[in-house]
Amino acid sequence: MIERFLDLSTDDRRNVLGVAADRSGRPAHILEKDVWVVWTLATLFGSPLGEHLVFKGGTSLSKAYGVIRRFSEDLDLTYDIRAIAPDLVGDQSEPLPKTRSEEKRWSKAVRQRLPEWVDGSVRPLIAEALARESLPAAIRTDGETLFIDYDATATGSGYVAPSIMLEFGARSTGEPARLLDVVCDATGHIDGVEFPTARPRVMHAERTFWEKATAIHVFCLQERLRGDRFARHWHDVVRLDEAGIAASAFADRTLAQVVAAHKGMFFAEKAADGTVIDYVAAVRGRLQLVPAGGALQALNEDYRRMVEDGLLFEAAEPFDTLMDRCEEIGMRANRMT
């Protein structure tokens, strides 16, 4: 008889995770959180809300594309701006404000409407699914972010919390995107136990490369890291390069320009010297992927913590090697663009 993992008792879930951890070589608390990640994707994209959602970011690279070898714990999701603000943006294929004043109107509308949508549409959907399946978890929202705090049966060092964070944005379409299958990392390791599966719409990996590369570029020019857990971006860029996706992204000049124009309009940032960061210049030969000074030290410490808590599925390369790889990728990007 096949039993669903989330229908098992607490003790049985703990035992299953222990066996799966031994057989997969991955920590039990990581496998458990992964189950909740896939369950959440299945719930969202199996509902009418999924029509206007796109799954993106590091977790999509791990779960949908299999090109990064680390556990990515949070869900980065785009709610199509054409769905949340049709009165402002119309049905353009890649909506972009024409002026700063127009951008302020669009952004103000999104800031007002997105938290209302998360609390009024996403929260009830997740709550109903948890209740229907009698799952041990609670929901909380904080503006545009929703958290699913589940009762963990396995624990790690504390770097990975027993909570799924759904970060919603709504200032783009999330395209290009396509449907891809997602399964749990524990799948196939335990006979007679069925784990969740999902089929979300996923942002193309080439766009994710440029999203991450330009985010790293900002951190480098600002010479500081805002918060922690940023080391994953550098790891992801290197893995994307190994998979050939970075080279594909370099060659897609239209996509690079779209990302640069979008970020320049919606996410204007200033460098440490007070100058406005030029995203277009970054994708046209001035990309910087290695920080310096205190930012480099902070990044090194965050990378160490990520490695120690088992987020990387294989032996981690030394931090200096990772930085050398990123520098080489940046140099190649700049030569090609």
C-alpha cells in the first residue's frame, strides 16, 4: 500500500526522513523542508492562482532545472503585473513605464495591491489546503511575503528554519517561462511512501542568470551585503555557467537588455560613492561579480555557514575558488557583451 508522506504520523515521518537521509546523503531537516517546498508549489500552481504566477530564483534552478547542487529553501514568485494592475499597464508583452513619474504610479499601485492579494487570495488558499489535509503548520503574512511555519520532525544547526517563505513580486510578467515538473529530493529512496509533486510555470534559466548577475553587481558596487544568506547567488552563477546557461544568457542580448531596463526603472540603486548604478552598462561589458573589503569578508562568512548546515549537496569548493570562478565568468561576460 502506498502512503502519502504528509499523512504519516510524526514518528513515522521522522523515521522515513532518517532512512531517506541515510540513502541520499542529505540531512533529514533539509529533506523535510524540501517536501514542504514542493507541497506549496503544488498547492499554488494546482489552483486558479497559478495562471498568473511564475516560479523563479534559486529554488527554481534547483527544483525545476536541476542545475544547482544546493538546497534552496524559499520560493520566489512573480505575480504578473498585467493581472494586478491591468488598468495601468494594459496587455503589453513586457510592460515598462515610459517615465519616472509613471513608474512611481505603477509601483505605488503594486505596493498597495500586492499585500492585499497575498492576504486575501493566497493566504485563504494555503489555509484551506492545510485544513483539508490536516497538516501541522501555521500561516503568517508580512506585506508581500507569506510564511508557512511547519512543525518540524528533524532539526539542523538553525541556519535553515522550519518555515517556507513565499516572496511575491508583481512588477514584471515573469516571462519567458514554461511548465516544468518538480519532485521531492526524498522521492525514490523509500518504498511505499508517496511524496508531493508539482508542475509550476518556471522562469527561463537565462533570465534568472541575468537577474542574479545584476544583483551581485549591485552588491559589489555598494561594497556591502544587505542581510545574510547571499552566498547562494555566487554559487548559483557558477553552476549556471557549468550547465552552459551563462553562455546562452550572454548570447541573448535582447533578454539582457530587458532585465537591465526593468531593473533600472523599478530597482534603481546607488553605489558606495553615491552614483546611480547603470544596469545597462553592466550587461554591456562592465559586469562585476566579486566584491571587495568588508563585503567580501561578510560573503565569506555567509558561505561558511551555508556549507556547515549542509545546504550544498556535494563537496563545496573553497571560497577563494568560488570567487576566482565568478571573476572569470564576469570577464567572459564582459568580453562577449
